[in-house]
Amino acid sequence: MKQIFASAAAIAIFASLGSAAFAAGEHRLVLTSEAGDRESPVGKAMTTWAEKIGEKSDGRIRVDVFFQGELGGQQELFDQFVRGNVDMMITWPQTSYDQRMSVMFTPYLVMGWDDAIESYAEDGWVSEVVQPIYNDMGLHYFGPFPEGFGGIATKGAYATSFEDAQGMKVRSQPIFPLPQTVQAMGFQAVPIDWSEVYTSIQTGVVDGDSSNVIYWDVEYFGDQLDYFVQSSHNFSTFYLLMNEGSWSNLDEEDQGILSDAASEVITTQFQAARAEDEKWIKTAQERGMEYIVPTAEQKGAWVERVRAEVWPQIEEVVGTEIMDKVRANASTPE
């Protein structure tokens, strides 16, 4: 019933914004994300992006910001985004409209922060791969919003090897190939939507969460989880995007305003992401969560197994041309 009310409210908001009248040169845009309240890094970034756009346009462009859950669930939001009912998003890659986007979840793509920052930069090879895919989906690509390396957060026990992970159930985002990756690591992957994760951990449906940076696990599920294993099997990043129809409705000057504001948000995040992640590692430890870094041998075993099992599955979906770029640029395990 709560979801029905949320959907009805979202429809009403979309309708009211779409029917508003503005003077020439004025615009009102909707910006949202599927995850993060107003105090989260993503929430703060949305607020900053909106404020910068307002400042640079002298108030001509107004951006209404909606935070996690205010306009609906993950898939519902992205559907509205593609349709043009939502103008802008800071969002995770979604594979529902183009399976090639699965390449952004390629496990063990980069191995460390320096390599990740270079690869995911606005002019890095990852952006060269992902930008054309977003364009084909009818979305304008501004650039990435990096978070950090994902891990496995659990309660009661933890695992740093395929063998130790046997029998442990962890939530996985329902996006290929994340469940397949966690499965290849030895865990039982249970695809669960973000809004249902807390209850699933609390009631024992799963033993923990996977593939998120530590911020999400300590802030949203910290009272349920005991361990965070820094498996670093995925590098987590959101993307700043805009519906192509909404983008085309802007003149060149206003497009420049949005792009400049986005670039400033992206640059700030690249400078802050590593420190932000380290801050939350420390916070987790202070709150009683045990932080575990696998040994080089343990991580190497996971890398070898996961790449051997999951990369061929990804190639079947995204094609050889894209995977050739991945193999040519992916980090070499130390």
C-alpha cells in the first residue's frame, strides 16, 4: 500500500511540473536518485548540482531535487527517467534498457584507487565505453560519480575465500552480473531490491549485503551487521545523466550551464571519494563493525575464479568488441 501511495504521489508531482508555465528562457527540472537521503554523499551532490545550476543561470533554471524513495523505487524511477518524466538523475548503471550496460559491473575491473581514478575519469577509457551506450538509451552523459570499492558485509560470520563462503546468503543488487559475481565468490546470491534490504537482513532472509561501499552498510544496516570484508570485487560509481529530450529543450547557453555545474560536482567527487570512503571505514570500526582486508593470496584466488567464470558470461551479453576493450585496459592482478 505504501508503494501505491508513493507511485500516486510521484504521478501527481510529474503532472504538476509538466503542466507548469514559465517565461521564455525559464526552465524547471526534476533531479533525483534511487539511493541516498539528503545527508548522503549522493544527496549532497544532487543539492549542490541544483544550487550551482540555479546560481549560474541567475535563477532562470530551477531544479527540484527528490531524494531516495520520494518518487518511487529503483526501476520505476529509471522508467520515468527514460520516458522524460524525470529530467536528471545521479544513478547507478541500469541494464533494463540496454544489456551492454552490464559491462559497468564487470568484477575485478580495476584493482586500486589510482587505477580506478584514471580509468573512471571524464576522459578515461571507461567513459569512452559507457557514453555511447547511454546515448543509445536516449540519455545525455555528463560523467561518473565514483564511490569506491564494494565489499561483503555480514552478521555472525564472514568469509575471505570461496570455501568459507559456502552456505552464506548475501543480498545482491538484481543487476547482471552482480549476482553471478557473488555466486562465483562462493556465496549464495539473493537478488533483493534496495528498499527491502534492511528487513531481509533483520529477519534472516539473508546473512548480509554485497557489492556496496562500506558507507551504505554502516549507515543503513549498521545495527544488523558485524563484519565488512573489503573484497573490492567491484568499483562502485553512479553517473550524472539527463534525459536527451530534456537536454534538447535547452539552448546552447543553458546546456553549457548544466554541463559546467556537473563537471564541478564530478571534479569535487573525484577529489573527495577516496577520503570519504576511508572516513566511513573508520566510522564503521568506531561503531563496532570489524573491517577485514583479505590477504593478497585470498584476493588473488577470488580474482582468478571470478574472472574465469563471470567475464565469459558478460561477453555473451555485451559483445566481443566491448570486452576486448575491457581486457586491453583492465588492471593486472598484483
